[in-house]
Amino acid sequence: MSQEQVYTVASDSDTTGDERSSAPFPEIAIGIDIGTSQCSLAVWNGSQVELIRNTRNQKLMKSYVTFRDESPVGGVSDQLSHEYEMLSGSSVFNMKRLIGRIDTDPIVSQASKTLPFLIQTLGIGVKPFIAALVNNMWRSTTPEEVLAIYLVELKALAEVGVKRPVRNVVLTVPAAFSRFQLTRISRACAMAGLHVVRLMPEPAAVALLYAQQQQLSVHDSGSEKVALIFNMGAGYSDVAIIVTAGGVSQMKGLAGSTVGGEDLLQNTMHYLLPNMENLFPNKIKSMGVLRVAAQDAIHKLSSQSKVQIDIDLGNGIKICKIIDLEEFEEANKEVFEKCASLVTRCLQDSKVNVEHIDDVILVGGCTNIPKVKNMVMGICKKNKIYPGINPLEAAVRGAALEGALAAGVNDPLGSLDLLTIQVNAHSIGIRANRDSFVPIIARNTTMPARREVVFTTAHDHQTEALIVVYEGDEEVVEKNYLLGYFKVVGIPLAPRGKPEINVCMDIDASNLLRVMVGVLMPGEQNPVVPPLEVRMPTADDGNGLTADVLNRSFGSTLDLVTLHNKMSR
Amino acid sequence: MSAFPIFRLPEVLNPVITTHQRHGFNRPKFPVSRCCMRNPAETRRNGGNYYELLGVSVDSNFKEIKESYRKLQKKYHPDIAGQEGHEHTLLLNEAYNVLMKDDLRKDYDASIGHVRVGFVGDSLDMGYSSWNGPFRPQALFVDEKACIGCRECVHNAHNTFIMDEIIGCARVNVQFGDDDTSIEVAVDSCPMNCIHWVEREELAILEYFNIPRPKQGHGVFGQGWERPQNVFMAAKTFQKQQQSQSQQKNVRCDVEQETEAQAQARESASLKLEMEKFSGLWEWVKKISAF
């Protein structure tokens, strides 16, 4: 095979690829959990995981950045005189919900109506315009910038906590994040001078913590335990099903969705003031008041059955209402249904029978809501929540464990003899058969993974084919995330359906995606053109127009169809 | 499996990986997947056997495979071993994926059985046939005592029948390894009419009795290999013994005038016991045949 040349194409937009090497680092990495509403820091102190507290002795810090005249201040060190100050228009928050999204995304347009700072959407598939009010002037910013400002403060706090410079971090991310969103998180870290050792899905971090607890409590390494992890925070929900034995937790299924406490909050705000969008002249202040009231109500409804709301929104609008649990649950019916379907889908995907689940682990602030709790426990047919895990600290503790593991730390007591074998949360495939998405690596495939599918040409004498790579789980290709595209040239003249175009994908443990394409003619032993190996871009160009343009320019002339409509093993 | 795997799984059997290697930012160059067209069987032989890869025996159960997989992952997973572990972990995942799924494992067993035909002597422990596709009510069985080793059946349906070169007779390797017509031709082509259609339930017992077993000798006399003169009779006798034993138990139960529920409970319990006995026998049989 020496006569064959192999072309390797590396992406020029890949700025973080080399740095994301999964090599173990001598320096123990800090675990960071960036939540939509709260953040926390933790580190392995040599014998156990320790949470780092800020100057006000808080373990959980509110995620927001306030822009001021001099310099922006984040929620790590900032002392809020009152919660309303955060909602005056100068503070930007919910970065995690907004990062890496374009303005056609329903999440962004919803946020633009309910967040007390400026989010403008043009609905054309570009970055939304986000700005904070400073001295009556709008200062534009991006979610990455806000996140970076916040991370700088976290970094400073961590350095005080561990008494040494901090560079390496392990971050937890929602399972629902696309690859480009992950890159944006890495970039925000880079802007803050932090190096991301791992980005791990939140349930994976919890799984690690659970595996450690099981290993320490159960000494028989042969016995295995099945656990369902449900995480619902302010911005995202994730479900994972893991099987743990001897410190190794194998993920059987992973699913994530952009549904969280923020949706509950928005729905409750709507419920309190149905026509709130076009009501306020001085939008921001009233919206802030309403937001605080709704948030307060949701918190109280976790422990009591009804709550009295009495607020003055100014401009003659007053809300005086009693909202009870039933009303709240009815207003958020859709959110709870989405959560339930996420859990059932994950159970189906992982082919785990509910009866075989030993423990149900609930993490994230929203699992405190009775309805959410009952829903998950009902599906799992359990009546006891796994008690050993703090729902608000589990993710960051897991991240800190991973930080120690990645540094190659050995614990004499064996409490670091751990491994999480992960699966990918989204299918990755290409566009074929006109507008359908053909997955090549299906979701819930154990990582690292390599799979291939054989395609063929759609037209007679087609010499070129466009490989458009998507990530997602929708059958219609447009509903998935476009990851990149490239062209295969030099296909020999042949009737349609003859050439075999073999598309192989490879994801390594650091989540790097490579696509390899080879063209074969039936009956011939060697590929007709040298196989093409492409490392896919890790960052997008910030607009969602590419797919449209590709479609307009080429139509179906460069299409592919599946030849063997079967996944290869 | 696609018909033409261009990008084969890498052929790393025992890569020397030192754990916790620190290679900082110098990511090693990816091993480029070479493009070649080999038939899958050949690839497998070169790429190593999945069982060998996972360090388990061919008849290991799911639990053993799982444990071994986890142990190996702790050594080779890229999270622990760094980027060098990538290719090997790919193989481990692939092997695990196949061996943990009944249908995939059967296909795989059939395909490595295929490779094994070449190895004389290896086929001795291949007394039991595997299934290609779903179970069917009937199965093929070669009465080896009657077989003269004419190779007709192997010639006509080579995916189903194989030749045991040591004993010199044919046997079923994969049930329904070929299409129905070639199987029919193969059955008809047998000059001794020693290929039988049997009930699926009987197959295991028949195959068990079909294998020659070492005979207990007295001193230097009488040792050797033997198998029942008539394998069908032997199987029937065995089944009868089983039945009469369970009947005896039932008779004893009747004497004691019990309620219907009690009788039912006893019945199911004795049935279960019988089943356990039987499966216990199979574990033993498997162990023997694994040598």
C-alpha cells in the first residue's frame, strides 16, 4: 500500500485542537461547574475534593457580570446591595443558555423577551446583538466575553484557594451542547487564561463521583450497580444511565435538552402577566421586578402549596395574585413533559430495564421541585432518591476528581482508581438521500468510536460529491447543526449507483472528529482516488447561512445516496 | 457490516503503552488509516481475535467479558493512557460491542469458525454448531458415526458443514450458514443419508452425545474414545430418564394430598430444579469442550 498517498486536511479554524490534547498533566486541574445561574469551584486537595469558597464564604456563586464605568465586575467577588441591582440592565447573565447560538434559535428569541438586558434578534441566522446598559449607553458584548470576565474572577479566587497559579481546568458542560458550543466554552477559557484539560458532560462528572462512592463502600469489585442520573439546572437538563463496577462507570445512554429552570421562570412570568411583551415602556426595570417575583414564587412552591404575589411594576400596573402549586404545574406542563420524554428516551436508548436500576441520582437545583422529583421517581418506579450526593455540588466535585485523574495523581487509598467510559450524546452523520440526515456514528456510541457507511452517487456521470457533516438527532437535515463540508472529486464517470463512496468517521477521547472518505469502483481492489482525511472544524463562522447557500448553489447536483442502508460495525 | 470495509479497524494487538505518559502539547501524529480491500475473515485473522483481545475464552459469559473489558479499559483508555490508547480502545469497544450482543456474537463466532477450518486439531472443540440468523424450529445434525467422510455436503454447502480432519467426518458448523436450496442439495447428496433434520430442542443433546469421549480404562486396558452406537437412541434414553425422574417426584407428591396451589408450587420448583440440573450439565459440557 506504499504507492497510495494520503492527504490529511487540518482545519484552519481549529485553534484549540492541539491544546485539547487529553494528555495527563502534572498540575492538578481545578474543577469548575459553570451553571446558568450559579457557579462553583472545587479541587482535589491530596486526599479528597474540597470546594473553594469566596470572600463571603459562599460555595455557590451567582453567574452574572455587571458592566460599569471602569471595569466589569462578576458575581464572584461583587457584593450586591440588592437583587434588583442585578436586573437594572447593566448586568448580563444566562451566558450558558446563549453561548454559541444564532438569532433564529427559539431559545435566543425567547430570552430576548424576558431577560433584563438587550438581546436583539434579526432572525436571519447571525449572532444576536447583546448589550448591557452603562451610563445610559448600550455596551455591546458576547456571551464568550461575559463568560471570560467571570472566569477571570473564578481563576483569581482559585489561586487564593490553592495558593499557586492556576492554569488547568476541567469544566462540566450540558450534554445538549453542540460541538461548536463546546469550542466557544474553550475559547472563553482561553480568553481568561485558562487551559481546558477536559470538557465533561455534567452526568459524566456525577457518574465519576458515584463510581468513587461505590468503590469505597462496596469492596466486591464484581458486583455492578446501575444508576440513573437526572440533572436539571437553570439552563439545561441531562439524563444518563450508568453501570458501575470496580471504579469503572460505563455510560449506557446520555441525553440532553435545553429545558431548565429558566423555562419554568419564563412560563411563570407569562402566567403572571400574559401580555408582558408589549406592555412596558421602561421594559427593563419592570421585567426585573417581575423576574424576581416569579423566581421567588417558584422557590417557595417547592415547600408550600400556594404563594402570594404582590408587586408594583410601575406605570400603573400592579399584580396581586395567589398562585398555587396546581396552577404552577399547569403553566409548566410542557416543560415537565419534555423532561419526562428525555428520561424515557434515554431509558429506551440504553436498553436498560427500569427494574434493574439500583439508584436514582438527582442533581441540579430544579430537582428540588416536587413535580420534577415525582416525575423521575415515577418513571424509575423508585421511592428513594440516592442519598449520598449533594445535588448542587455533585457536578463540580466530579470535575475536580477528573482534574486529579487527568494529572495522573495516585491515591494510596485507591479512591482515584476511576474511569468513566462515555458515550456521545448526539449522532453525527452526513446529508444524503436528498434532505435526510444519515447518521454515521449514532448517538450513545461508546467513545472513542469509528464507524463507516457506504454511499453512492445520485446522478449519472457524477464526478464530484459534497460531504456535508451534521450533528444532531433530527431526520430532516436542516434541523441539525452543520459542522462543516468538503468535496470529494475525481469520481470516475459511471452510471449512478455504481461508485462506492465510503465515509468513515472517527471521534477520539478528546472529542476530535475526523472524517475519512474513499472512493471505490466495484470489482476493483484499490480506491480510485487517494483517500481523503479531514479533521473537521471545531468552530463555526458564526452564521447559519451556510447550509442555505450550499443548497442554493448546488441543489442536488452533488448529492449522495446510501448504498448499503446498514450501519457498519 | 458493510461489504467492503475500506477503513479497517486498526491492527493493534498489544501496543506497549506506558500509563501516565506526559507528552504535553505534542500530540502524536494520528495513525493514518490505510485503505485496502481485504476480505473480512483475513482482516480478522490479522487484527486478532476479539476473544484474545479481551482475554476471555470463547465460551465466556457476559459477566466475564464485562469484567475483562473494564480491566483493559482502565489500562488503555485515552483518559488514562493518553492519545496512544485511542486505536486500541477503538478495538476494545468494537470487540465488546460484538461479544455483548447475542446476534452479533453468533455472526462473529460463525466467521471465526470459518477461519478455523484451516487449523487441524482446533476443530476438535467445535462439537457444537452455532446459528446463522434467528432460531428455527428444526436444525441440521450429522450422525458422525454413520458418516464416511465423503465431503459431499461440505462441497455443496461449505458455510454450513465443515470437515473434521482428525475424526474424518463432517459436522454442522453453522446452522443455516447457506441458503436453503444449497442445504437441501447437500442433505440429498449424502450417500449414507446421515444428515438429519432434528427438533431444535433435541439438537444440544444430540450434539453432546455425538462427540467422542474418553473412556475409563482399567490399567492399560480398555482406554480410548467412545461414543454411543446409536446417538438417537442414546439421546432418547437420556430424555426418558429425565422424564421418569420428574414423574417419580410427582407420584410422591400425589400421595400427600395437597392443595392445588401447593402442588403447583412443587411442580414449578421441581421443574426449576430439573432445569438447573440440565443447565449445570451444560456448563460442564462446555467446560469439557473448551479444552
